[in-house]
Amino acid sequence: MQTVYDVLVWVHVAAWAVALVGYAITLPSVHVNGFLAHGLTAAFLLGIVLVGINSASDEIDGPNNAKVAVKLVIALAAVGLAHGTRRKPAPNPLAHVVAALIVVNVVVAYAWR
């Protein structure tokens, strides 16, 4: 189970990276594109799966529920904003907010131990 968990963690990190790259490629005309929205959705869903595996497995230490709750709220806000404003024409300043939420979520993940 540990190997599956480790692979899913790397896929989760890759999904966050896809979301950030999706934002970076839209910088000339800022808008929410498919890479950003779907990368966020994949990272959000994989995060839920990782918490479930983490909670159910005896091999892996239990999750920090406070950290998970903070990250869940931030990620849900980012996913909601991304999908809610995806059809808005460029320039869409809410894409900057979505990118900021992604960065905050990543900082919370690595800074909160």
C-alpha cells in the first residue's frame, strides 16, 4: 500500500504542476484554461483519495486533520473559481486569484509539518 500511496503523491504533485503551468502559459492574456481547471480538479480529487488511503492504512501515519481541512478549503475555493470563471473572456483577473490559491495550498503542504 505504501508504494501505491507514494505513486499517488507524485501524481498529485504533477497535477498541481499542470495547474501552475496552465496558468503560466496564459500570462500574456490571462484567463482560466483547461490545463488550469482540470489540473486543479485532478489535484483536488487525488488529495481526497490520498487522505482516504492515509486514514485507512496501518502502514502510513494518520493525516494531520487540521492541515487537511485547511488545504481542502483552499483547494475547493480554487476549483470553484477556476470552473466558475473558465468561460469568461480574457483578461480574467480571477485567474491570478486561482494561481495565488494554488501557491498558498502548496506552501501549506510543505511548510506545515
